[in-house]
Amino acid sequence: MNTNQIEALIGMTATFGILVLLILPSVIGLVRERRIDRQIREAQEAREGVSAQKSSSKSTVPSTATWYAEGRRSKKLVSS
């Protein structure tokens, strides 16, 4: 290899390294988001399973406190 080829190889390696450094945070964020989405989905499925097991003859209406708390929880999930 001559000097020009070595310089080109170093330049391509540096460019590739910078590209990886720019893309890496996005990839880490996507992986984190998918994990959080999976955890939320599993929690909802578990919650639906529990509510299906608690079948009662009378329908229940959630209290104002429950409604308020669930509204606050959904806002926290959206904002983060």
C-alpha cells in the first residue's frame, strides 16, 4: 500500500467512526422504546387477565380518584 491508499483508508475509517457515533444514540433510543412498549403491553395484558378473572354480576363505575389517577398516569407516559 502506498501513502495515498493509507490516507484514504484512514479517512474512510474516521468517517465511518463518526457515522457510528451519530447513529448510536438513535439506535439505543429505539431499543429502549421497544422495551418500554413491550413492558407496557405485557402489563396491560396482565391487567386485562386479572379483570377477566374478577367477573362480577354488577357493573362497577370507577371512582373519581381512580379516574383522576389513570388520567395522570397516561399523561406521564405520553410526556416521557
